[in-house]
Amino acid sequence: MNCHDWEEYRRCLMATKEDRLFSLRKWLETKPNEKERDTKILYIDLEIERREKIRRYYENNIY
């Protein structure tokens, strides 16, 4: 992902398919020298958690 700031990175993550998020996270875990690696992993984890919360909300309140 070519993102210039963290807000743009977050928007890119929001537009990324879930399986791609898991692949990206796994790839980052294997790259200890990646610039700002821990922060990127944190943003990915937060996006996955956000999607889970939304999914649970819809399962409990809509269906």
C-alpha cells in the first residue's frame, strides 16, 4: 500500500478485503525491519476488530 499518512493508511485498510488484511498482517509479522511495523499491525488489528463488531451488531439486531 502506498499511503502518505496514517489517515490514508486507515482508509486503505477500510477498503481492503478481509482475507487481504490477514495476509498483510501475516506478511508484516515476518518482516521485523519494516518501517513502523508495530503501528501498521495495530491498525490492521483495529480494522479487523471494527469489522467483527459491525458483523456482531448486524447478526444480533438485524437478522
